[in-house]
Amino acid sequence: MLHRHRELCERAVDPLEIAAGLEAHGVTDRTAARFRHRDVFSLAEELYARVPRGGERGQQGPRTEPLPVPRVRAGWILLTLLPGALGTATVAGLRLTHGQPRLLAATAGLLTVAVATRAALRCGPLAGPPGTHACPTKNGTRAWTLWLLGYALLGDGLLNAVMTGGPDALPTGAPDGPWPTATAPALALTLACAPAAWCAHLLSAGARRRLAGSRDLEDFTAAAKPLLLGTYALFLGALTALLLVCGTVLHAPPACPQTLALGALLLLARLLTVHHHRHAPAVALGAAAATEAVALALPLAARLPGCAALVAPVRTLVNAGGEAAVPALACGTAALALLLHAGRTLTQASAYAPTGAPE
């Protein structure tokens, strides 16, 4: 054990940093028991005591400062504001144009918002760990995310058209068209990139400070749980305010339940990805997207001879809560599952230690 993790032990400031690194490499209390220790922290204390510090070998003394806290930089602040600014410009273009110019404005707006969002996710507190962009799960996660955002923009109108025998026309980008476009929720989600980045920064910075001041892993977990839940609640409050403002300004329904569920799901998925947990977000996003796709496919399949019963589950759900019940249920269930997962993973010291390895 000492030979395998010698570099980690030599660079560590205290036993807690070693414990976090061991935990990130899969060392559990059961593993520690094989070395006659009651838990990982006890094993880390022995490793810390056994390995000479840099000053003891005649080299430079060990660093005594706490783990580095992420700093606020003007670059990522501007990048997280850019999707909202471009989204606002796109919605204004849709409201001020008609016909072919409206189609061009919608296309250009979607492309520029997508590029700006991609840039915001590659810099600052929303950026994933090194190697994320080459990860095999990234393409799947990106596809599910695009589907969920597309459904938030057009899905309710499409489901209503499918349930009533349509669709008979393509979307025009107008909120009052035959296939309505939910501009208020879409605009609120683009504006929410900024509070999402700030919440991710607060979580990471607060966790690093608690990691430096905790006595052991259990002490850190106890301090990290309210930090995670508080950050999560802060983002939901900011997204709610943005939804209400956008709905009021655009004179459109804010679609709060389904948009809050989607925003919560996307934030949790990004936080887990940032802190080295990529598999669970991909599964949750894929399950939510598949649920929405099935809800659209069943009414269409029910038009086939002898298949009328297939529409019953979707019709029951729509009659109970409207078209919004489908994304609210799909995204809300996935977000709840990710929240439970985050409560176990994002409250571990290994998620924030610089020695943590990807999942």
C-alpha cells in the first residue's frame, strides 16, 4: 500500500488528503481492515506518519497551505452570461420577424446559443475533468441533453398535436402557431447558465474549505451534505425567478414544473460530471429522454390497426396533468435519482481532492 501510493503520501498536507486520495482509488474500510486498521482514515494516518516529508529528505519543505480553492475569473463569468444574452437576442428576433426571416433567425439563434453553451461548459466551474471530452459516454450524454432541451422547446406542442391527430404543420417559431414553441422556458434555461456556474463554484470552493478544516472523512461528509443541498436549492430558486420573469416579459406560460425538473436534472448531471462521476448522469439523462420519446411514440403507434390501447397510459397522464406532466415526470424522477446518487458521491472527500481519479 505504501509503495503503490507513495507519491500521494509524499505530496499530502495532512492525513485527510491521503484518505481522500485512497478513497478515490477505491480503497474502502474493508481494505483498511486487511491492514489492521478500523477505517480508511486510520490507514491514512499511518501512511502519513511513515512517509518522510520533503523537508526530512533535505528537499523543500511540504506545502502548508490548504487545498487550493477555485478562483473567480472574469473569463468564465462572461462565458456563462453569453448563452443567456444570445438566447435573449434570439427570442427578440423571433418576436420581431415573420416568414422566412423568422426561420433564419431561429436557425442562427439555435446555432449561436449551442456554441456559446458549449464554450461555457468547457471553461470555469462547469468544465469537466481532463479526459472528459474523449470519454465514450460524452456523446451519449450530449445527445440525451440535446433531446431534453429540444423537448422543452417543442415537445409539449408536439405531444398536443399528436394527441389530437396531428401534427399537420411544422413549427413556425411563434408561441401562438399550430405547433407552439415554449420560448419562456427555453430562454430561462439559457439565462440559468450563469447561476449554475456560480452554484458549481460555491459547491467546489465550500467543499475545499471544509476538506481543509475537517478532522476525518465522516466530519467532512456531515459538513458537505448541507452544502450540497443548499447549493441545489439556491439554483432552483434562481431558475424559478428566471422562469417567472421570462413568462411575465414574454406574456407566455413559464412552464415551471417541467422546466424546474429539467433544470435540476441538468445541474446535477453536470456537477457529477465535473467531480469525476460520468456514468450515472448518462444513465439518468438517457432514461428521461427515452421516457419522453416513448410518450410521443405511443400515440402514433396507437393509430395502427388493433393498437388503440397503446395510447391509454399517455392519455391518462395528459388528462391528469396536461402535456407538461410527461417531461415533469420523466425529468423529475431522473433528477431525484441523481440527487440520491449525488448525496452519496458528492459528499465524499475524494470528489474534491486534487488527487481524485475519474470514476
